[in-house]
Amino acid sequence: MDWMNIVYQVIGFAGTGFMVVSYQQRKRENILRCHMCAGAAFALHYFLIGAYSGAISNLLSIGRSFVYSNRDKKWANSLIWPAFFEVLFFVSGALTWEGPISLLTMTAMALTSISLWIKDTRKVRLLTFPSSPMWLAYNIYNRSFACTLTEAFILISMIVAIVRYDILKIPEKAAAEKSAIETENANV
């Protein structure tokens, strides 16, 4: 691995940080803001390694996240938007066709577009989950070390969040109080 490839991977790791943090957010808007930052880093990373389906998909994801984060405004709260982004992801995949591997980016982004449109954070996590294995395969195929690890971190982060918020339903305040009690007991 030459030094330029190392730089390209480091750019991918910047996106990793944003994605891991995104699924720990309680508010949908914060998840989407983190996705915008991650999309920018990943788009640049994929472009630099020559994975153009991934690059264009991530560029489009920035716009999608911006529109979706503004759903409280009339212009952004139309069902036209999810359909528009679904079409864009499939068209971009066709235009940047790298072979059948491009189907993974198109399908993963389409699934994510549907899940991020939903306002229920629990459903966002559950419906986004299946896209991770698709990106994992795409990243391995394109030798994106940074994004392969990203998907591993995302899967772990989503599982933790699903257990924490959706299965155990630990309220933030109760979790903080429990942590404070445990810290007090450990200091005694």
C-alpha cells in the first residue's frame, strides 16, 4: 500500500467516525446531520480509489439527508422526495456501472432512503440495518479498508443502539442515574 492509498483510507475513516456516532443519536435530525458529513468524506474516499458508484451514491446522500432533515418545512415534506432519491440512486448506479457489484450500492442507498424518510428513530435504525451487509460486500470488492471497517463499526453501533433504545428502552435519565450510582459504589 503506497502513501497515497493510506491518505485515501484516512479520508474514509473520517466518514467512519460520523457514521458510528450517527446511530447513537436520539433525534432523527442529528442522525441525518452526521450522515451528511459522512457522505462527504465517503464520496471523496470512493472517488479517490476509483469506486465511482459508491462516490456518486454518497454525493447524492448528502442532498437526501439535507432534504430529509428539513421535513418540518413544507417544501421538504412531500412523498415526492423519497421517490426522487430512489430514482436518482438507481440512475446513478446505472451511469457509473462497475458490473453487478453496483447493484449493491443502488439497493443499499434505496433502502436507506426509505428508512431515513421515516420519522420514528427506532424504525430508522431497523430499516437501515440491511444496507450495511451490502456496503460491506461492495467495500471488500473495492478494497476499501476504511469503509469495510466502517460497516463493521456501523453494524456494532446499530446493534448497541437497537438493544439500548429499542429492546431495553433505557431512558437517558435512568441510564445516567444508574451510571452515577455505579460510579459512587465503585468509589466506596
